[in-house]
Amino acid sequence: MQHLMSSLVGCLVSLPLLLLLGGLPDQSHAGKILVYPVDGSHWLNMNILLLELHKRGHELTVVRSSNSWYVPENAEHYTSITIPTSHASNLEDPEYMASFLKRNIEIRSRDKSISSFVALQQETLTLLMEAHNASAHMVRDILTNKGLVKSLQTAKYDVMLTDPGFAGGVVLGRYLELPLVFNVRWITNSEGHFAIAPSPLSYIPTIGSQVSDKMSFMNKLKNLLHYSIGKYIDYGITRPLYQGVISEFIDPNLNVYSLMQGADLWLMRVDFVFEFPRPTMPNVVYMGGFHCKPSKALPPELEEFMQSSGEHGVVVMSLGTLLGSLEPGISEVIAAAFAKLPQKVVWRHLGKRPSTLGSNTLVVDWLPQNDLLGHPKTRAFVTHGGTNGIYEAIYHGVPMLGLPLIFDQFDNMVRLTSRGVAKVLEVTELDVDTLTRALKEILDENEPYRANVRRMSRLHQDQPMKPLDAAIFWLEFVMRHKGAAHLRTESYKMPWYAYHNIDVLGFLLGSATAGFWLLVFTCKALCRVCCRRRSRDKKAKVQ
């Protein structure tokens, strides 16, 4: 009886609290989100956000190309709108990307001359031009389809989630007048911060420069060169390709760059454990490593292989989703170097099986990368330098050996080497001895790599909120408040001379100049008056 009475009293005491909590407004906002992704590895990042949004009750609609390589038409967590298009992006073609990599390696193998540098830039510019052209054509196909546009407008979406690496989603979102949220690291011509935040080139590296934030004079010149290349991509390629559709459907006074700058929220796929410190803005949310998670159990066969490594452990190698294999000659060198290690090796390799492959190396078509990197037997990670793999290695505290191949992978590895958690080798200059020495150095417990990356892992995970939770919170924040204009600077609406205070400096300089000449003319006038008076006085004395 006494127990029953105490329980009743407890319930009566708790009732007001339950009523109070029940009366609080629900902070979740299950809404409708229009998603316009970028294909390839970018889709892998976007899909992680979509899975979490779906789990929280949001209704998702994904706009995809009929030529999409990665984005499936049918999925349980979203509905799709497939756009028939004859302009396929080369980034959606695995064969094109394989040939692009082959040409890049061939050019880099020649020499380090200016002609090779120009040839590499031409390869990249051609790829970007074709890809942006396909992106611009796709969004034009959407906007000229009146039935589709009407259905998108009547759907009453709360927000547009897109990746501004290619700007089709930016244009469509602005046309539909939806709040824009970016899942971003790269925009159409550069790293995302350069569009919205002060970015002094004296200590902020630009894409392709392969320099750190501690720059010598020559590094600053190199940084300026690659910044200029980015500006050429902006003014010479991307703006003209999108301008026709922007002028026709939105506003001829706007351009693709200003549309991007007007986004409400930038979910940035980096954090400052990895990225160099730099100025930022209130509407930038950092979610570097948002896809990382604790490792799960491996398949039995793979677990048995890992355990068979004994005290030496395992080296994991993967070139990511976009590039599964290298040229046969390079693969032979890598296999021979692996064969010299006491460690076991798990290697994701899709090409021809190398003849130099050792008995310690397991070649697979696919591997559970996150689960392998989180395994206690894993000692090192051989990577091309893709952002996803890098953050998984940081999360699990695994030192890296980088073999960067294309795009931002070189710059990513610069950031890791500056932190003392990785070594980098030029893939075109690989030989068995060099690669073996580099691997043994990374694996050596007396070297600082493992200690540095474990410290980096602790810093990365020591956050008040998980990166994925932060990203979802702020995306839902934009949905609840119909945008986030109060976080967005309006500086992008200013002409360049006003942004840099050239007009104010011009006014001050003009005023100072005018004041100076006024003083000069006044002094001259006074001198003339004085001279005339003296002349009259002299004449008067003579008379």
C-alpha cells in the first residue's frame, strides 16, 4: 500500500512537468526538400544527408539526369524526377574519367616543364567546359518543360538542397524562389569560401596551388597564378555557359556567381582540424567528416584475413569510387612493394591482377573502407587523397601514404603532410624501393605519424555536436524560418569598387588632391597680392 501511494504521489508530481513539455513547440520540421545533386563521389556525400533527412521524416525529391552514373532512379528514401537529356556530363562516364586519368599521368610523366603544366590545365579546362555545358543544358531542359515547372511550383517545397560544384541546382532553386542550402566544398571555379568570405592570397591557398598557409614569396606567386586560373574558369567558362538560361528565365542582370553568393546556408564539408585557418561567415556550417561513424564487424572471410596478420597488422589501399585502378606498370610497382612488407595488405583494385602480387596481399573489387580503417589491426592507409577516405582515416586515427592523381587530391595531401600525419609520393615517379621505404616509415611506431593522427582524431571528435547532427539542425533551421537572410552578408550585391572601398578612397584622394591644389592656388594668389603691394610701396617711395 505504501509503495502504491508513493507511486501515485510521483505521478502527480510529474504530471505538471509532462504537461509543460507537451506544450513546448516541436523543434522538428518535417518538410519537403527538393534535391539537385552532383553525380560521382559528390553523390555519396549527398546521399548520407538524404538518408538522415528521410529518417527524420522529411519528404525528399531528387532531380537526376537520365545519364546518371551514381544516382539511382528508384530508392526507398526519396522519389526521383529523371530529366531526359542528350548532353551527358563526362563526369558521369567511367570510361571518360579513366581516359582522363591516363592522359594526366602521361603528361606528368614527361617532365615538369611549362608545356606540361599548360597541357594539364588544358585537360582540366576541357573537362570542366564539357561538364558545365551539360549542367547548363539540363537546367534549360527543365525550365523549358512548362508541365514539369508547374509541378515543381505546386509541390510547395520548403528548401532546395544542392551541390554548387555544378550550378544547375543553383539556377533552378533561384527560379523557384526557394531558400538555398549548399552541400559544398567546391563551387564552379574554386573552393567555396572564395565566393563569400575574405580570402587573402598571402596565407589562404587556392585550388591547384599545392601550397600550405605558410608561403614563401615563390609560393605566393604560385598561389596567385592558380587564383588567376580560377578567375579565368569563372569569367571565361562557367558564367558564359549559364548566362543564357539565367538571362532568359531569371534576370539578365544576374550571373551564376551572384546566384551562388545569395545562398542561405553553406554546409561545408571540411573542419579546421583538416583545413587551414581562414576567415569565414555566419552562414557557413562546418561538417567535415559528417559521414564518419564507428566501424562495424567485417565479413567472416575478411575478419579472418585481418586476424592472420598477427602483430604486424594490415595496410589498406583504395583509390576511391571514381578511380578503381591505375596503369598496369604502376600497379606492378605497388604490388611488388606490398610483397616486401611483413604486414598483410587489403587492396581494392579493379584492373588486371599484377604479376608481382605477393601472398600477403588480398585484392578485392570492393571493400568496407570505414570498417577496415576502424579495425584494430589496421596500421596504414594508402589513398589517392579523396576527402571521404581522408576523413575516415582521421576519424579512426590511421596514418596515410598519399598517391594523389587528379583535382583537389594534391591540395588535400598538402594539408595532411603539414599536420605530420601523411607522406606523399608522385605516382609517375614510383619505384619499388621508394614506395617500400615510404610505407615502412609510415608503419614505424618510432615515427610521429601515428601519434600525430591520433591527436588529430581526438581533436576532430571533440565537438559539442556531431557534424551530421549540426548539418541537419541548420538545414531544418532554414526550413523553419523560410531562409536565413540574417546570416547572409549582402556584400555580394555591391560592385567591386564599393566592396573594396575604392569609391571611398577615390573620394578621399580626390578631396585631398582638391584641398592640396586649393591651398596651392590660395598661396599663389596671396603671393601675387603681396608682390603687388610691395611693388606699389616701392613706387610710392621712389616718387
